[in-house]
Amino acid sequence: MNTTSHLPSYLEQSEAVRNRFDRLKSREVILEVKHLGKDYKTTKGNVTALKDVNFKTHRREFVCVIGPSGCGKSTLIRILAGLESHTSGEVLLDGKPVTGPGRDRGMVFQGYTLFPWLTVKKNVMFGLEMNNVSTDDAGREAELWLELIGLEKFANAFPHELSGGMKQRVAIARALVNQPRILLMDEPFGALDAQSRVKMQTYLLEIWRNIDITVLFITHDLDEAIFLADRILVLKAHPGEVQELIEVPVPRPRSAEQFSSPEFLATKARLEALIHPQEAEPDQDAEVKPQMIRFVNVADNVE
């Protein structure tokens, strides 16, 4: 496994990039994944979803995980969250094995997981109250987080009264109110329209800059991964293995104008080469051509 990407030399020699990653690597390790494997038993035998996955995440680092469909991205994050067991290897959070769900990890899913019968404020309070925090203290904490995400005016609204982006902001606040060590996000913006998605990416970076949180973010969108991440973990499919761990050379703070910068484009080209190699095996589905029935006059052709 490579630890950095094969970016053009003028990017690798950037002093600002080197200094940023030197500072990052000097921080303590929050999450460590060692030789992680996951097998499923099926009627046709064992299927390996993840194989010998190894990586570390440092404090206040933002790591994105990408890979082709079926590479085990969601399986990986569910194991890290303690929602699913692993077959081999280990997951260490602050040096302690992850054996199940815990308040030291916050989780945000792609779907809108708010409780529809609770107000926005009550949704944010829920985790605190489940951990025996008094209603008054939980309410004050919830108000602070709603102010941070800019939704304090919607404290008494119900989820069905919010847009998709607003719902996910509440979900982020609910995940962070317990002050976890790491925030795990499984394609949280995948269901949003393009404009809302860009706004949510900006909101998330602003939250990340202002609190002590490490983020591990699953996405299939290369632009999103480059825009958000310090490093990008690239998995290959069948089974999911670490193909490369790429340091993103795009300077922070990030902005939409950087999407056309040389650093951004070079990183995207490297990711595309990893996920869609030119010499990829032919798609078996592509070999099966559907039988087409013509419903127009032969003379009425389209180009």
C-alpha cells in the first residue's frame, strides 16, 4: 500500500503542503485499524467483503473513504461504529478495542434518521437524555448546538417541516452533542440535490474547524472527497482492500474556486485512475445486450 499519491512533482514539493501534513502526523492517533477483515456466510459459501485493511486517523483529521461500488465502504464504517462485527483484525479507538456502539463515536447516515415525532430540539437532546443528562442540561446543550449549525430558530419545528439539508444539519448536531472522539459519516449528503450538497459540505467544514472532532467520511463523489479531506483512503473492490492513501494537496481553507486548481485536478485525475483503471476487466453486464423492439418508423431516425 502506498501512503501518498503519485502527484506531479510540483505538488509534492509544495512547502505549505509538507508543513500541513507534518503537523497532522505529529498529532496523536485517534483511530487505528489493523488487518481488518470481514467475511459473510452465504448459501454459496463465504464472501470476503474486507481484506487486511490497515490505516490510522489522527486527531482533528478529516479522512474520506472512496472506492468502486461493492468495495465495502459502508461495511467498514458500520464496523468502526460498532454496529457490525468483524471477522479478523482489530479496531482501536484511543488504543481501546471497539466491541460495540459507544458515545465516543457519532454516526450520521445517508437517510434522514431523525425521530419524526420529536421536535428539532428534542431530537438533539435525545442522546444526552439517554445518557442520564438532566432535561434542563440537555436542553441547554441542544440550544448551543442548534446555534452552531444555524437552526436555533427551528428548535420547535418537526422534521417534516425541514429541508433535506436542514435535516442533516440536525442529524450532525445530534451526533456531536455527546462530544464523541470521532464523527463517522456514511454518504450523508448523497440524497441531497447538488446545491444543497455544496452548502452542506461548507457547513460541515465550518463545524469541523470550530470543534475538536475527527471525521471519517464515506463518499462516492470524488469532488466531495477532495474538497473535504486531508487524506483520502481508496479501497478496491472484491474484496475491499486499501489501494492507496492519498494526501490532498489542496490548501485550506477550501473554496469552490479551487475545483479548477492544478492541485485539485491532479488529485482527481489520480483518483479516477485508481477507481477506473484503463485496463479494467470488461464489465460482464455490458456483454449482455437487451433485445430492442423498434416502435418508430424506420425512416424516422435519430442521431
